[in-house]
Amino acid sequence: MRQIRDLLGKAVLVAAGMLAATLPACAQEEAGDSVAGGQDSTLALPEGMQTREMDSLLHSWAVRGNLAVGEDCHTTGEVVTYSPEVYQSRLRRLPNVVDMPYNEVVRKYIDLYGGRLRRSVSVMLGAFNFYVPIFEEALESYQVPLELKYLPVIESALNPGATSRVGAAGLWQFMVTTGKQYGLEVTSLVDERRDPVKASYAAARYLRDLYDIFGDWTLVIASYNCGPNNVSKAIKRAGGARDYWAIYSYLPRETQGYVPAFIAANYIMNYYCDHNICPVKTTLPQATDTLVVTRDVRMERIEQMCGIAHDELRGLNPQYRTSLIPGEARPCILRMPVDKVNAFIEAGDSIYVQPGERVQVVEVAVAEPRPKAARHPRTRTVRVRKGDTLGAIARRNNTTVAKIKRLNRMRGTRINPGQRIRVR
């Protein structure tokens, strides 16, 4: 994980030293050592939060239409910070089940969101208005705390097209194996890890399963990042302690920053106005509906016959890897703006891929191979030299004495000079 420059400076770190809630001593020592060296090693940014990745994703949204950014809201651009007591009070007021303590590491992530990443936060707030009903409905269905709807903020920066360096994909960053385990189809045509609805339900079920293992939502969040095996190892190394802050120093470095980043995301997404941040205006449709497609249909034809922009249609259906929606293989979900659904229905059969348009499968007759006749090694006749033995003849002709005897119907091994015998 990349290291980033200390965002606060020594003066701020000294001023923030008196905290009501603190890290374990080992974590405090790590923070002190990192400041002395001029680097902030405690800010191990999750991949979705890293500046290069976020800049790339935001550019991708603007170019490909996953998020169409309109006129920005008016802010002064001033970075606003508060005292530790204010942060503590605000975190306590959040109606959350997940424990969200305030400490030095959490403070640094809050300052990161409210400072260098404030533009990214503004854009994510615009997208969040579209995704939050999907997240909340899925989490509620599995009785998972609703504050976990902010996990995609640090997982993917709310971009359903995001792919990590190790191949995790979608808003919730599922690996292929885990995605398939939770019912997400991944083929050359469809990747349901990128489907906001199906992936949200899969994530909610996965989070519930993790809670059944650990019985602590903070440990669930950590294990969502690094896997339950790594959290179990950290618990064992910490002497059986089942508290995130107690096992903090035994977790992978990125996971050490993952929970504090999650707490900071909860904070900034609720108190963004106090930090002079507001959502950008977007053209994402406020109302969408879904159709079940049971025949093959191409997005180009939907765009033409329903009057919907290419980027908008692809942005609402990021699970399809090509322009083909393969409904014939299995029923597929098509999400469209509400005002475009009737046009799709009225188009009838003409909107689907017609039989003559399909790739023709031509059966090619292949001639059966002729059976090869059994091939027997050819025999030849050799003359016995003076002093020869059957063993010497066998060695000269790459055969054995037994074969020579069997081929010449010999009972003994006696041979005479000038005698002709067959070998194979």
C-alpha cells in the first residue's frame, strides 16, 4: 500500500494528543514513530480511497456516463476542521449499532475526506442519493445495520465498474469465487458482481454470515476487507481478544486503516455540510424500473427505439460486459428510466434480436478417419557368422533371443556358421 505525506503536521498531532478514546499502546507507538520519520504509516488507504484510483474512477464516470456530473454546488472551498470533542459528540449522535469510537487514526481519515478528497466526497454524495435505497433495502432484508451502506464508499468510491488490482469488482468489490458462492453469475457476457441490486443482496448475506462467525460488527467490517481467516489469526495472536482495537496491530496493514476509514466515511457522509461540502448535481434518473428479458436484445436497438442515451443505459446496467443482453440463455434484468419502459413494451418483438440476425451455426460434416491396418514389423533374414551366438545376433539387430527363437521355431540355442535365420 502506498504511503502518503502527513496531512496534519506536527503541530496538529501534538494538539490532538489529548483524546477521550485512544488506540492500543502498540498503535500509538506506531503513530509516533511514523510522525518522527515524516511519513504517516497509519493512513493505510483502502484501494478504493487512494487518490489515483479515485481520480481515475471519477474521470471514468464523466467519460462513460456512470455518473453524469452537472453544475457543482456553490462552496467557498474552505477546509473546515473541528476539535476532538466535536468529532466525538457527532459520532456519538449517529444512530448506529456499529461501535464508532473517535481516536487519532479516525481523525486523520476525517481530515483526509474533508480536505484532499473533498471533491471526491462531493461527487460520491451525488451518486449516493441514487444507490442508498438499493443498499438499505438489501441490508434490511438480512437485518444488517444500515450504516454498512457506507462500505461501498471505501470499497469502490461508489463506482459499479470498479475493478481492483486483484480482480475484485463492483460496488461491493466481490472476488469471482466469493461472488459465485453468493449466487452472482460471472461469464464472458454477464458479471453480476457489477449489478448494484444483486451484489447488494449478496453483500448483505455475506455480512450476516460473517457476523454469525464473529458476533461483532467491527470485526465483520475488518474481515470483509481481509477475509475471516486473517481476522481469526489476529484474534489468536492477540490472546483471544475479540475486539478490533485489541487486535489492531496484528491485522494486515490495509485493514488497520479500513475500519477507521469506514468510521470517517460515516461521519463525512452525515456531516458534510459542516465541512463546506455539498453533493454535485447529477443526471442519474431518480426513478427507474426493471424489465425481465427472456430473449436476446442489444443495447443499440434499445437506445434507438426507446430514445435513451447510450451512456445512461450502460450506466444503469453495468453487469453486461458487451452490448448483448443474453436473455435466451436465462432471464435477464434490464433497468431503465421509468419514462422509457412503455416505449420498450410498445416496441414488441421488433426490439429483440431476430432469427436472421443471429450468428448462423453451420454444421460441418467431418469425414470419419479410416481405420488403419494393423502394422507388423517387417522381418528380414541374416546370415550367421563364424563365432556368432543368438545373443550377439539379437544385440546387432535390436531384438531378443526369445523373439529370434520364437520367429524361427527353435527349441535350443545352437546355430551354425552360414545358417540363415529370420529377425524382426
